[in-house]
Amino acid sequence: MDSQEYITVCQLMRAHGVKGYIKAMPLTHDLTRCKSLKDVRVQKRNGEIIELTLEDAKVANTLWHLKFKGFDSPESVAVLVNGDVMIPESERLPLPEGEYYIDDLEGFRVHTEDGRDVGEVLEVQELMTVDAFHIKFDLSMQSEFSSKSILAPWIDDCVKEINEDGKFIVCDSDYLKSLCPEER
């Protein structure tokens, strides 16, 4: 395999019909994305990665129905169930203004409204009700905030701005402090 990074665009679910189609759950903001896919990688549930060519793709409500070359029956697609369809990261679609790929925000610095650089975004977690920034405070800021990392909800009261060019987020310092455990 080459050294290029790959991203998952959908998760395969189960066979659909008798002609070798398989249902897929898209993981993209553009539901018509499946129509532009051609050569993909599928990581099967056992971890094996195979290269496949998409023969046909249809959008059905919020799901995709995909047909891979050489897979012509429900039995043949059974080996793909629960697999991930991946494409090179370089083929990822640009997002509309004000939307972000969650993994791109990892490593962003955390600033307060008064411009202080206080920590780093370790990751963005997708929780049931809200996405949250997993933040670790810099050593010099731990006495004011916390030596423990926190989960800051991605809501307007907490996250005031996301600056993609500068690679930082601006958070309300009082809100961040309210999330910190008493022990600093």
C-alpha cells in the first residue's frame, strides 16, 4: 500500500436486492458524493484492505446503494458487510463556509477572548448530544484552569470562534473554568 492518507466516506451495511448492490451509510455532508466515486479501497471487518471499482451508485433517502465490479449477488457482497469505503484524503470534498472536518481541528491551539494561548485541542469527540473539544491546558495555565484535560462543548456559549488560518479556537475563559475540576 502507498503512503497516502485515506479517509472513510461510508460504512457498508448489508446486501440490497439480488444484483450485488450493498447499502451504505454515508459519512459525508454531500449525499450525492457516491456518484463521483470510482476506484476505492474497502477495509473489510477482518482488517484486510481491498481495491474495488464502483460500477453504480444510487442515493436512497439518506443511504447509498453501491454496486462494485465483480460483485453480482447478495452472497458475493456478504464479505463486505460492515466494511469501510475509503478514498485518498486528497479527494475529500471542500466543506461549505463555516463547516469543519472534525479531524482537521485536532492540534488547534485554545485561546481565550483576551488573546491568551492557554492549551491545545487533543481531539474533537462526537458525543450523543453535542460535539466537544478535548482540551489539555499548557503547564503555565494549569494553576488557573486545570492539570486535567476537559471536554468543552462545541456550543456558542463556550466556543466563540474557530480560526482555520491561525489554527486556533477562541473560548470563553469563564466557561472553561466552570468545566474544570476543583483540584487544579
